Amino acid sequence: MENVRLPLKEAHALACRSVEAIGLTPEEARLVADHLLENALGGYTFAGLPRILALADGHEIHQPRQPIRIERETPVSAMLDGGNHCGYVAVPRCVDIAIEKASKVGMAVVGMHNSWFSGRNAYYLDRIARAGFIGIHTVGGTPAVVPPGATKRFLGTNPIAFAFPADPDPFVFDMGTSATMWGEVLLKSYLGEDFPDGVGVDAQGRPTNSAAEMVKGGVLPFGGYKGFGLSLAIQALGLAGGGRSPKDGAIDRGFLFIVFDPGLLVPPEQFKAELGEMIAAIKSLPKQEGVDDIRIPSERAYRERAQRLADGYIEIGRPVYERLLVLAGRNG
């Protein structure tokens, strides 16, 4: 597949025009574009500009939106109604509140429902860790994953992520509990590409390699029953985050942030130093033949981000680029 090389300013401007074209305000479009460009810089192609096409194709974008509001609040917690705003717009509000509360009392638990498409968990947790806090973030999503033995999707891709303050960049671990992320399925379906065996099923629950057929069917949990169990636990946390139980086949997303100051338990600088020592010890272990480096989660993304910033461009597939140009043309 041919790629198009886009200078960073051009990529950001294209993202803004495209997102405005599907009904978001200029400020909301900027929030979305900032997030998507960061994902692309870190090498997460499916979570970059192609997500705009998924936003445009989603039914939620055509539903009425209300102001984001706090439904319930204590000094250490808050429950938000996302007002049917996409997560790229609504979830930063959760992060703001979590950091503010944790700064005052040392910890915070923040939930939100009535929002969708929040992007990469790591994007939000990076900010939390850079503020000096440990962060845990889960999302109990709408059905995309078929439980083992079933023929119909029920669970979301249900990511879970952790972030810890460290130098020079936070240590972030962000994973979905499905065999692949739904954004990857959508991107490959746009491009007419296939997956290897064991990733997903078609509308009848039969194994398939076709991304287009997985869109109609669903994907599988990673790791069989272990992945299914973890995914189900995250769906339960989604209920605590405000995601309602199934009703007429629909499950609301339940976003949950748990944020705390490591200083509640150990001196913060001690924690950061010991984490750095632990990571350094792992990287200095004897290596297997043919292995040049023992890679730590999030290390590659930060390294690629720095390189792409230095290069001044990102690349996206030409079919995605051409669809974005058409979409942006509505706002031209």
C-alpha cells in the first residue's frame, strides 16, 4: 500500500478541517487533532488520522450533544455525564478533575459515561504521570468482542492502562483485552486487508481472516479465557464508571480513572528512583542471541515520537488520505 508523507502542520490542519466537517467546533476539532497526531507520532497508525473516518461513520456523531456535566462529586471522586461528546473531547475533562483532586487530597476516582471513541489511554495517562501521579485507566466499551464459545459479540475491546512517573518519560503500559483493537479492524477493513488466524469471527461466529467480515462479526479476547476474564472484570469496572448494563443490545461506555500520589505510601522521589533502577536492571540483563535491546513498554513510542518530531512528518495510507481530503473539502 502506498503511503502519503504529510508534514506535521499539514497533517494537523487536515485533521482539524475533517473533524469540523463532521460537526465538531473548531476547539473540539483541535482537541481531536492534537490527540490523533500524538498517536501517529508514537507509531500508532490505526489510532492516528484514520480514526476520523470511524468518527464520521459512527452513529453517535449524528445524535444530539449536551454540555459535559458532573452528576455526583465528593472531595476524592466525581461522576461525569459526557453529554454524548466523543471521548477525545470529554475524557480530558476527567483528567483535569482527577489531577485537581489528587493534587489536593492525594488521590481521585473519576468515572464518566455517555461518551465514545476516547482514543489511546496512554495519551491521558502520560499527562497524569507527568503531573507526578500514578494512574490506572479502564474503559468498559460497547460490544466488539465475542466471548469464548459464543457466536455474538458482547464485551468491548476493554483496554486497561497504567502510568508511573519516571525520567525522562513516564513508564506507561496500555493494552486492550481483545486479540486486536477495533480501530485496527476498521482501518484494515478500509484498506481491504486481512488478519492472521485466531483474531476474529464473522457474523455467524465462524473464524475469519477478513477485517471486513470481522466488522460484521467481532474479534476474540486475547489469551483465551484469561483474556476473557480480564475483559469481563474491566466491563464490571465500567459499570462503576457509569456504563449501564445491557439494554436492547446496547452497553454504554464506562470510563474509570484511579489516580494517586505515590507519596501516600513512599517518598515520591524514592519511588521514581527505584522505578528507574528496576527498569535499568531489566534492560541490563543478559540478552538472548540476536537480541540487541530489551524493550520496556512505552519506550518505543517515545523514541519514535522524538524521531518523527525531528523528521517533521508522518505517513498515512493513500486511501485514508484521499477519503480525508474529500471529508475536509466539505469544510473548505
